[in-house]
Amino acid sequence: MKSMLLLMVAIGIALPASAWAVGVYRWTDASGQVHYSDQPIASAQRVNAALLKSREIRALPISAVPERFRTTVRRQCDAAKDRVSMYERAVVVYDQTATGVTYSLTPDQRRKRLAEFRAQRDRYCSRGATEALWRERLEQAEAEAEEPEGASIRIRGSLISRN
């Protein structure tokens, strides 16, 4: 019974000591490169959790929208507001065909065009529009980067697959 008790005490003392020995060690090699390991090396220093937390690499936020892009969105917003205002005030609205023939829009054509301009206004002038458009642009660039070269072509902004 005593031997069992002594064995349990010995195990109880040995376990915390071995748990303390497990950790993260830091050392610098001959070329100046810093290394981290869970295995102690002769010249390694034990690293505490606070140091590891301070070395943590954090991702940069996507919301860093360039000022030039912000200016472009503001201009598009102003232009969309102007178009909506003009269409709402105009008595008659004219348009031109591709060959240069001028014609007046029917009431139905005018309503559709006004709805398009209001959608543009909402897209460029709504709260958070600049950030949303910037995220959209980044996602589009990522998708195009992943796309195999020559897999598709773009005509007037529309993506057309060659497959």
C-alpha cells in the first residue's frame, strides 16, 4: 500500500515538471534567421505566451479604399443624381440611334430609362457604396487572376466563355 502511495506521489511530482518542460523555444541561427520550435536547442531561449501573442501577424483590413477610387465613385454619384434630376424635370426626352437619327422617347421608354438612372444613383450614392464597390472590384480581380489565361474574353463588360 505504501509503495503504491509513493508511486502516485512520484507520478504527481513528475507530471507537472514534464508539462513545464513542454513549451516554445526561440533561437537565431548563424545567418541571423530567427526560429521557433517545441524542441529545446542548446542556444534556445524559452518563449512565453505573451511574446508569441505580440508576434502574431494580423491581416490588413480590406476597407483601405484608395482616395482616387473614392473620388471616382463621388463623381459617378454626382453624375447619376444629375441624370435623374434632368429626366424627372424634362417635358420631352430625346435620344439618338447609332446612325444619328434623333427621336423622342415614349413614356414607357422614359420610365425604364429613369429606373436605370435611379438604380445607378442608388448604387453609387448609397451609404457604404464606396467600400462595397471596392470589395466588388477586389473580388472580381481575384476571380480573374484564378481564371486560366485565354479561357474567356470580355466584350463591353460582359464575360464570354470560349468553351
